[in-house]
Amino acid sequence: MNIFHQILQEYWGYAAFRPLQENIVQKAYEGEDVLALMPTGGGKSITFQVPALAKSGICLVITPLIALMKDQVENLKKRNIKALAVHSGMTSNEMDVALDNAAYGDYKFLYLSPERLGTELFRVRVQKMNVNLIAVDEAHCISQWGYDFRPSYLQIAAIRELLPEVPILALTATATPEVAQDIMDKLKFKTPTLLQKSFERKNLVYVIRRTEDKNKALLKICRSIPGTAIVYVRNRKSTQEIASLLVQNGISADFYHAGLSTEQRNAKQDDWKQGRIRVVVCTNAFGMGIDKPDVRLVVHIDLPESIEAYFQEAGRGGRDEKTAYAVLLCNEADKLSLQQRFRVAFPPMATIREVYQHIYSYYNYPYGAGKGITHDFSLMEFSQRYHIHSLTAHSALQCLERDGYLEVTDELNNPTRIMFTMQRDELYKVQVSNADLDSFIKILLRIYSGLFSNYTGIDETYVAKVSGLPLNTVNDYLLRLSRQHVIAYIPRKRTPLIIFNEERLDDKNLRISKENYQLRMERYEQRMAAMLRYADSTATCRSQQLLDYFGETNNTRCGRCDVCTSRNALNMSNYEFDLITTAIQKIINDNEVTIEQCVDAIKGDNNKTLKALRWLMENGKVHEANDGKLRWVK
């Protein structure tokens, strides 16, 4: 058993790697720069965690998803692997302590949000670390061609100047060939190495249902396909409405969105994971880091904005390799809805400039101030103060974010964190002179480890339960210990954050690139058009369409999607149908022919030729002009 299999067995309990995983692990261990393309649920984390554990030193993991970062750190700790995180939701003192531990402790993983890379604090400290690997998760964020570009990712390449011998392992679940090449260029790969697992999911059946009554269609689908399900909708209000509809019709369901409290979200996730709830109706806030293998059905009520987003969300079905269904409900109104979203996503340049000045004024920053500072942020309060529609404000802030001026995080739930700032002998004196605090301090030290070296998240409710103290007494004791400088105390907080990357500029010096703005608009339109083509197409296998989009052109029909099922009704094999279709296309392109002339010109069974031709006409591949002549639709 080699070292990789030993680590896999010891920490994860797996006897073997999934396809491609070991190859990626080997390349990363040998010090090569690697871009790994693996579909959602393909086990990306193991590909950097195993080689990092096999070498001495610490692995830097860069990811934009703070909630997922926290989950991964906790999961590693549960496996007795030392890991920590540095992100925008932490105080400067917390970051300082964490970076010290990364530099001088025996930690194996340091998770970082990308905006931390450019800080002087990190740049000085990283040079004291023995870094063995840089893992870049969600690597498509570095590409302006990608669907989720984040300017802070461009700072990753600068870290290579400080750590020139450290290899990079970049990971993403969704990248077109153009984006994949751009990732390797932006990360300055010494030798481009792309390892790609096919995006094909043979067990996942893609289906489109065109319907004017989506609620009725959803009920029918949920009744006909048993098992655990996810239903994606566009907004928070719809999650509650659709969940109520399902419950009223005897289907066990609950709703989920980012506006719920952490306790509510955790409870709903747990109910769904444990099978107490069959269907979760959610926004796209649900799914990241939630690996439930037996999801049998994923339904999209609304059309996603891109193939990438759809593929990732649909891919949460059937991770156990058993048959699952990804169903997209659509109608004519969806096109109008997408076009409206496009208009909202790209407000006028004057509006973006206005929001820029308002956001600095909101925090009372004069020109030349604000750089590097983080604040709690409420989009609703901001929008109300300046009488801007919240969707417009959100889109303007996203545009400013893509130009690198600021960043707005998703809502963060930061638990109470404490760290003892006194040495043990000083602490003993406090315990002797404060009998009521003595037992409380002992309970804290018994429940939580590492309190003298790290800020540690604590649960006041659990402390109250263990100590037998009322919750308000626990909070009072924490406050007293803080005032006596026994602990550093950061109370629990739940809020989005805004990070100012640059000082405030006046209108004359504010540069918003019209070229980049126009480019992003064009890319957005292209992705939107691709999504609409996928929804409208009735002539090409769904799986083939998705694979073609991601650059896999040499593939076969799945035989089970709605397009293939329709074609299967012709009672001819795929091979036979393809031969006839090729012959029909050649006849039509080479000659002006009617239906009868086309059928007569092709050798073989005229009945099968006619059936295939009728299918091609019904599905928009062949058009009959007013003069009766056939045209092949490209």
C-alpha cells in the first residue's frame, strides 16, 4: 500500500480512490502545476488534502466560499487533521493569531479567502511558512470568461513570486475549454497540465418539461419519481410558497434560503439529510458542501442564468451512481424573465458611479480613505437610505466588485469566539480570587481545547447546559472575563460584510472600464443564450448538449432524456437513425427537394425514412418552405 492509499484509509476510511483522483494526487505530490476539472460531487477536496498530508509543511487553500471554508476546517478537525482559516469575517487580531499558528504551529491546512492574499500581514507571514502546495478551489473565478469572475483571484499569481517553488493545484467543477486555458494562463502554470474527468453522468437523466402550469407539473413529477428531492427556485418567497403547495398535497417538504437563521438552516438540512423531510425547496444558497448521495430528483422551477449554474445544481442528484432525474420546467415566460434579469444585472454606468459614492458616504469615508477596512453591511438599509431599488444596488455593487473596488460577502454566521490572553499562572490568581468564575473557567477549559493558542468558537447554550448556569449568566461571565482582560471575547454576529479594497475616489478618478463592462455584458448574453438554446432544443440529446458546451464533442446519446425518449419511439436504433439523418441532410443540402422526393432518394425502408424526416421536422431541424421545398436548419 503506497503512502496515498495509507492516508486515504487512515483519515477517510476509503480503500480506493475514485477515477482520476489518484492521478491528480500524484501530479500534485510531484510538484507539477495541475488544473483538475471534476464534476460536482467528484471528490475534489481529497485531491489536494492527500498530497498535502503526504508532505511536510502546510497547504494553502484559497476559496471564496467562507461557509464552505468553515465546514471543511471543521471536517478536517474531526479527522484529527490540524486546520485553520483566515477570512474577512475575522478581526485583525484573530487573523494575526491564526497566521502565527500557520507559520509556527504544526498545522497542515490554512484556508484563505482570496482578498486576504494582498494584505501586507499575509505577505509577510506567508514567507515564514513551509508551504507545500497551493490549492485553488472554484478556480473558474479567476477567468473573466467564466460565469463567476472575482478580481481578488487575480492576486493568487502574485503569491507565486513569494513562493516560486510551490506547485498549484487548481480545481473547478465547471469550465469550458476557453476558461480552462485562461485559468492556467492567469495562474502562470510552468507547464500546462489539465486533468479532466468526463462531465458525463450516465446515471443522471436530463429532462425538460414545457408547461404553462409549473405547479401542477411539479406535483406530478414528485408523485411519479420516489425518493429524496431538491427543488430550486429563484427567490426566497417562492421557496415558502412551493413548499406549502407540496405539503398541502401530501408531499413532505420544507423550504430553505440564506435569510434563515443558522439554527433554522442547520435543522432543515438535518431533517432533509436524515430523511425526515423528503423535498427541500430552496434558492441556490442550498447545496454547497452538502453531499447527500441518494438524491433521486432535482427540479428547476425557473430557468438558471447559465449552463454552468444549471449543470452544477443538477449534478447534486445521483451521486451514489444510481439513476436520478434532473428536470427543468420551462415556458415562454422564462425567456422574458431571463431578459429582465439581464437588464437588472447591468445597470447604467451613471447608476454604478452613484452607488459607488453612496457606499463610501454610508460609512462616512472622505476621499482618499477606507482602503482595507471591513464593515457589517445591510443591503436593505443601504437601499432604503439612498432610495435605490435593492436589486439595482446589488447589481451595481457586483459591477464595482468585478472592477476590484470592493467585495460583499454572503451572510456570515460567526459564533462567539474566545481566547485566553493570560498565562496559566496569572489565570490561577484570577481563579483563586474569584470563586464564582473559577468553576466557569474550569468548565470552559474542559469543554474546549486550544483556548490559549487560538480563538475558539464556543456555543453559549451548550456551556449553559454543561455548567447548569442560566444562559444570561454565561454571557455575563464571558463579559466579566473580557473586562478583566482574562479572555479576548468576540460576541456572536450574523451579517454580510463589505470589504473596501481601495480608498474612495472622486468621480474624475473613478475608472470603470467600459470595455470590461461591455465584455461582461456580452459574456452574460452568450451564457444566457446558451441556456435558452438548451431549453428550446428538441433535436439533440440533453447530455450531448451539455457535454458539447464543456468541450466534450465525441460523445454518444444518453438514450434516456426527453429528446432521446421521443426518438426511441421511432423504433429504430441510434445507429440506424443517424445513418438516415445524415442521408436526409445531404439530400436536402445538395438539392431542392420535397418530402416525397427526399424519401424516394434514400435507399432502404421508405417508412423509416419518412418517420425520421417527420421527427426532424417536428423538432425544428428540417423546415418545409412555402414552395414545398425542404431546408436544413443549422
